[in-house]
Amino acid sequence: MEEKKFLGQPRALSTLFMTEMWERFSYYGMRAILLYYMWHLISTGDLNISRTTAASIMAIYASMVYLSGAVGGYIADRILGARRTVFWGGVLIMLGHIALAMPFGASALFSSIALIIIGTGLLKPNVSSLVGSLYKPNDASRDAGFSIFVFGINLGAFIAPLLVGATQEAAGYHVAFGLAAVGMFFGLLQYHFGGKRLNKDTNYPTDPIQSEEIKPLIVRITIGVVLLVLVVAWMFMMGWNDVEAFIRLMTIIAVIIPVSYFVTMTTSKKITKEERSHVWAYLPLFLAAVLFWAIEEQGSIVLATFAAERIDTSWFPAAWFQSLNPLFIMLYTPFFAWLWTKWRKNQPSSPTKFALGLMFAGASFLLMTLPGTLFGTDVKVSPLWLVGSWALVIIGEMLISPVGLSVTTKLAPKAFMSQMMSMWFLAAAAGSALNAELVTLYNPANEVQYFFWFGSASVAVGVILLFLSRYIQRLMLGIK
């Protein structure tokens, strides 16, 4: 263990802190203005889709980013090693932002989306594993190190919409996307020069592919490619060859994958009776997480639309509202850390926290019914409505996100530890994929009904989960 020099942590943590801060700066800066950029392309005739389809693209984009992490983990573990995988992921992300900085319309847009999905899948899961490699399993400073790392993530996500949004207002979309590319470049620069401080073992795959595994792997990849080509060919034959059809295909895939994981685990002979009970206990928590992320991820879509169309943004960019999410996370994190420490054994069970988290998420949408109800849907309203909505949903995130990661590790069967961890991120992927269909129902004219029904559904599911929490707790067999 090297000498601790960065906030009481290994010096290498500063490298990963800055790398991930700049990566999140580039991603959230881009995401803060991407919906508005698609609106701009639609208005100029460079993108032949509707605004509702643009909203669906935002949702399926987020879903594919979450799904790509599974591939990135495999490449790091078996082919490149985490260190090189992170670097090349960053390069692809930077190229994706550069593509958006070029005035090439729809072709640049979709090329960028593909590059950033692949690049984020390579970088995001493996940066976290590099942080873990800095510590021994029983190192008391490990949790504090991860807390500092997560703060860097939210710091980048907070600053990005402010700077990128202001740049877009002052100099246009392409310069703003260029700023996101510059952010990723700084991250790569920091990573390259600070990489010598990282654990040397991360240069190599932890479970390298053996020569006898190469042929079966090629066969599986070939079968997958052939099946994909056949599905796409069938879609073209049926006339389903537009963007909307592709989005529906991706939505189906994002839902089928976690279902197949659950079926595999619950029917496997590799798990014990006790572990099977744990998996069944995890199922309602997983479904609750899907619903939560379906609401939370609408911040960059539905709430972004509300910000642009229903708030007077003459004195600041609508993109600035996207900084509220990471801002509230940074504000709430110390409080919840103190609260759980103070309550210790008296704190609510994981199912109860999930139930309360869903209720807060639902309340954030129910709050958004008030502006339209009180003032109508054709007038500008106070930005405080959006501030209040984000304040509520992030309380829900504090109750679900860190708790979900923890309970996933506790309930995972030994034979399916990695797959179970993937399940947690698949919840966000499935929630975002469902959003691709849900967000098409929103428009300013029906905003009251939209927020009411989805907010009420979330609160209702939260209440049901609260009543089921004791039963779920019994299935968890003593795990809190």
C-alpha cells in the first residue's frame, strides 16, 4: 500500500477522482443539452423525427449506456485489463463528443450516440474496480475512499450543465459539445500521466481468455450477430425500419435480459435453498428499482421539457436545471450517512427504505401536478416547482441507490455474484427502456394527468411494498 497523500487516501485515488469527474462532466454536459439539440435539428429539417421520438431516443440512450457496462466489464476481466479498458473507453467518449461538435446533423448525432454508449460501457464500471484495487479488503479507509470518489462524480455532473448550458446559449450547440469533448480530454490527460500510481496488476485481465475458450467465444459472437442481422432483416421486411421500431427493439431487449437472469438463477442447481430464497426476496426490490429509475431518469427528458416550455428561462439556460440532481445528492449524502450511523441497528429494513424511496419519487411527480392545476398549462411558472420536484426524488434516490447496491451484494448467490451485481444496473437499464415508451405520452397539454397517474402509481407501489416488507424480510433470512 503506497503512502497516503490525497485526503488521507492513496495518491492514485486523485487520478481516478479527476478522471471520473471529467468523464461525468462530459457526459452530463452533453446530456443537459442533447434533447434541445435534437429539437433544433428537427426545426431545421436535419432530423426527420418528432419531438416525442427525440424524448424516446434520450431514454433508450440512457438504457443502452447502462447495458453496455456488462460488456465493458467482460472486456476488462478477460481481454484488456481494467486500466487499458478505461483509457480506450475515454477515447471513444471523447470522439463521440467531437462528432457532436461537428455540424453534420443527424449522421453526427447517431454516430456520437454509438461511440458514447460503447465508450461509457468500457470506462464506467472499470473505473470503480480500479478504485477498489487501491485498497486491501479489510482496509478501514476503503469506504471513505469510495465516498470521495462518488463526490467527484457528482461534482463533475453538477458543474457540467452550468458551463455547457451557458456555452450553448452564448456560442451555440457545437461549441458546447466541443466543451464536453475538452472535458473528456482533460480526464484522459490526467489518467495517462497519473496512471503510473495505479496498481500494476490492473494492466492485465484478471481472468484472461484461454486458447481453448477462443473458438467457443467466436461461435457465440457469430450466433449473436447472425440473430441480430436476422431480426433487423425481418423488421425491414415488415416495414419496421424507422427509429421508433429500433427503440422498441432495444426496449424489449433491455426487459428480456434481466428476466432471463432471474430465470437462470432461480432454476439453477448451483444455488442452495437459502440462496434461492434470497433471489426471490430480491425480485420485488428489483421491480421497485425499475419503477424508481423510470421516474428519476425522466429528469433529463420530461422535466427538461417542462423547464424549456413552462419556465421563464430568459435569464438562465434551461440546461441549468440538470445540475439540481447532483447538487441535492451532494447536499443529502452527509445527512443520510449521519442518520444511518446514528440509528445503526434501529434503522429501517432495506425493503422499507425501498418503499419510502418509491413514495418520495411519486411525491416528486405529484408535486408537478400543482402548477398546471393552479395556473393552467399555457403560462410560465416558477422554477421552484422543479427545484422541489428534484429535492423530493433525490431523497428517494438516497433511500434506494446506495441501499440497493448493498443489499444486492448481500443477497447474491455465490455462483452468480457478478450476474447479481449486473442485475442492479439492469434495473436502471430496464427503467430507462420503459421510459422510451412512457415519455411519448407527455405533452404540456396533459401534464397534470401525466404527473398524477405516474406519481400515484409510484406511491401506490411504495405502499404495497411497505405492507410486503415483513414478508420480504422473512425471505431474506436475517439479512438486513
